[in-house]
Amino acid sequence: MKNVGINNIAKYEKMLYKHIKKGLQSIPRVIMYGQDSDRINIPYVSFNIKGMYHTDVANYLAYQHGIEVGAGTAGADIYVQSLMGVSPQQAYELYVRGNPAGIVRISLGMYNSIN
């Protein structure tokens, strides 16, 4: 990190963030959460695809394309439920049925590439 420089890393990660955000925006049925600001300091994108369960999307990306993503609430259950517009009661009902509310999360870093 010292050799590359933290400012260069931040610039590269911001470029990756803008690239993935633009790509996801071009896909029909993709819902992105919390991406309203271009002032993002931590390069991650949270999304779902209408009509698909978040873990199914994550498994598809991993097993069919070798793309590792997170799926679930990313340790922020209440915040994710709020982003998704899910009430505490709805979240509980989904959990009891075995399909809890969640998102797909792409975390970007200097180790990622566009290709």
C-alpha cells in the first residue's frame, strides 16, 4: 500500500465503484440500495433483482461466473430492512418462513479489476 499510495488506491476504487454502479443500473429489474450519493468513501454496492431471492443471485454469480459477493444483511439487519422498506413484522415473518430479508453486496477493493 505504501508503494502504490493511499490516494491512488482510493482513486482506483472509486473508478471501480462508478463502473459497477453504471453496469448494474443498465440491468433491468436491478434495485440498488443506498447508492444515491456520488460521495462514496467505502466502495461497495448493495442490490437485489426483482423476483429473485438474494442468496440465489449470490450463488449464481459465484458458481456460474466466479464472482464472490455477500448475501444477507451484512451485519446491519435493521438498516437493510429499512433500505428495503421491510417492517420489523415483515422481517420476522420472512425469517420464520426461512427466507429472511436481505441484499446482495459487492465489496470492491484494490485487488479487483474490471476484466
